[in-house]
Amino acid sequence: MARPQLGDEISKRIIDLIIERDLPPGSPMPTELDLMADIGVSRNSIREAIRALRALGIVEVRHGYGTFVGSAGSEALRTWLLFRTRTPGAGTTGRLRDLLEVREMLETELTRRVARRHRPELIAALESCVARMRKGPDSAAADREFHDLICAEAGFDLARELTRLFWDVYRAAEAELGGPAGSASSTAKRHQAIVDALVAGDADAAEEAVHRHFDEVRKRAKAGKYGGFGVAAPVD
């Protein structure tokens, strides 16, 4: 078995080969023999590195077909983040707070950019989400879609993927910790303020609306069972 430090180096070399050869997701990976020759290590070392890269989604092993370049989705990072927020003895509530703060920073900037320029059909889609929030039963799904629409409109795929990731991790953590739920009407009202700022094309007002929205989430969260910083449902 490759030593941890050596294993990391081999994994990095394989990633470099994928990039240098411009292999898109789904492309066949070089064979073990080719990798052994290119990197200059044993078959066992290559296999250990491939297993590590597979766990990260960088490569995909299809039994009976071979090894292919993976899509490198966010699943590995989601698992790590959820584990990190749930690990006892290291400030779980602080980690959840940090997660919310990072998401707020991302969404504030993305919303500012959308306020300066957006397609007319975005407003109709956001208004539809707010209407669903007011009805209650579909509020959580409408809430998630609302934020995702804004991130998509901003045109930064990585930022959109990260906000989705933070949302999912926070929701998974809050389901375990518990907390008071916000009313459908208050949730809809905060999101409507964001829509109004976008309609006006006012980036400053949009930023302020996003901050007020997250401030309310934090305010509700303080009533969670973890005292200093619990969690609330929905996350919004």
C-alpha cells in the first residue's frame, strides 16, 4: 500500500495527466500499465490512488468496462461538510453559523449582480416561488428554488453549486438539531423584498434585503435547542 504522502502525490500526478490530456468527464482513463509507465510507480500504488480519486468523484470505475474520468460532483464535499458540522467537541453550532455566513456572502454578491442586469422572465419565476411560499405546504421547495434561480441568473456555475451544497448540508444538520419554524407569511415577505429590489434594479436595496433575510434566519435560530446558535426550519 502506498504511504499517505506518496499516495497523495500519485493522485495529484494522475489529475495532472487528466488535465494535460484534456480528458472530459466520461473519457476512458489511461490504463494501469500506462499510468505505471508515465508516473513510475507500482500497480498497487496506482490502484490505491485510483480508489482515492474515485471517492472524490474524479474517476469512475465501471465494472466490466474500465475506468473513466468522473464528473467530480459535490457529493464528497457534501459528506465532508456534514461530518464537520456534526462532529462533537469542536463547536458544532459555530460551524453551522459559519456555513450560513459563507452562504450569505455568496448570495449577497450574486443578488447584487442580478439586480444590475437580469432577464424579465426571472421576476415572474421568483414571484411564482413567493406565491408558493405563502401557501405553506410547498414553502421549503419554493424557497430553495427561489435562491437557485437567482444564482443561476448570475451565471456563475461554481457559486450556484456551492450555494446548493450549503443549503443541503444545513438542512440535513438542522433536521437533527431541531429549532422553531418561521411562518409562511414572514418567509414570503422577506423574499418579496428581494424581488422588489430586483424589479427596481437597485443593487444596494437588493443587498440590504438579502442581509435582512439572513438576519431573520439567525434571529430564529437563537431559539434552537443548542442555545448559542441552534437551527431553524426552513433555512430560507
